[in-house]
Amino acid sequence: MKTFEATIIKICLIILLAGAAFLVFSQPPPPPPQGGGNPRTEGNRNGAPIDGGLGILLAMGAAYGGKKLYQAYKKKKETGEEESDKTT
């Protein structure tokens, strides 16, 4: 019964997060230039910088994944040694 409830909760969270994506907006575009020029070639064309934060986020995710893999390897190694001691 608990697995059914956990599955329902996970599905609800996924639907909630997917629905929240429609409510999130990026920054608005810059205003058009004064004087009637071509807005595609004139004015401020810089967007929000995401390069630095994205790199840091990827590095932290890789470090966390490596830590979890090491912990799983260490746990498997410890339990493997204990099982081999019991059989002899």
C-alpha cells in the first residue's frame, strides 16, 4: 500500500512541477530603440548570463554523483568482505 501512495505522490509532484513551468517567465526583451531604427540590429542585445552559474552547477552535480558512487562502492566492498568471512 505504501508503494501505491508513494507512486501517487510522485506523479502529483511531476504534474505540479510541469504545470509550474508555464508560470515562470524569463526577463523581458529590451525596449525598441528611439528614432525608428531596426530593432534587430540596434539596441542592447545582451541577455542574462548563465555561463558561470551553469558551470558551477554542473561541477557540483558531478562532485555529488562521484561521492555517491564512491559511497556505494565502499558499502559494497564492506558487505562483500563480511559475506566472505561468514562463508569460511
